[in-house]
Amino acid sequence: MSEDHPRRANKRERQAHNHDENVGEALCLEINPLLCNGHGICVLMAPDLLALDPWGFPVQLSERLVIRELGAANRAIKACPQAALSLKKTTP
């Protein structure tokens, strides 16, 4: 089978998708509202994961992370001056 064979490509895509989904079921980004002062830096670092509510505080855009979102989540966690963000394990 050649490298460009559609069946092989589809199998690789399915494996990558399943890998992303499996990791996404294990972690979520948690916002501690008692620590958050609404600086909004986290939203700048992870705009696909977080947004600001009408009062300027971050809210999650999805409940579970996939592997390709971990980098942005970690950047947001490190950038938070109040240490209000963390990764939390979730149940599948």
C-alpha cells in the first residue's frame, strides 16, 4: 500500500482523533472564582478555551480539553497573576 492510500490516511486520522478525545476526557481547565480578579490575561493566552463574561471574568468555552489544547491551557495557567487557573482530572 502506498503512503497516499486513502484507507491508510483515514486510519491515521481516526487514531489521531481518538487520541485527542481520550485525553480530553481526562482533563479540564478549572477557574477558582475566589482567586480570580478578572485581569483577562488568561483569555488572551487561550482564546479558544476561555472568554470573558459581561463582568470581565473568564468562563470556560468547553468542559473537557483535548491534547492539542493543553499548550494553550498551560500558557493561560502560567500567565495568571492570581494563580486562579489549574488543570483538573475529570471522570469520563
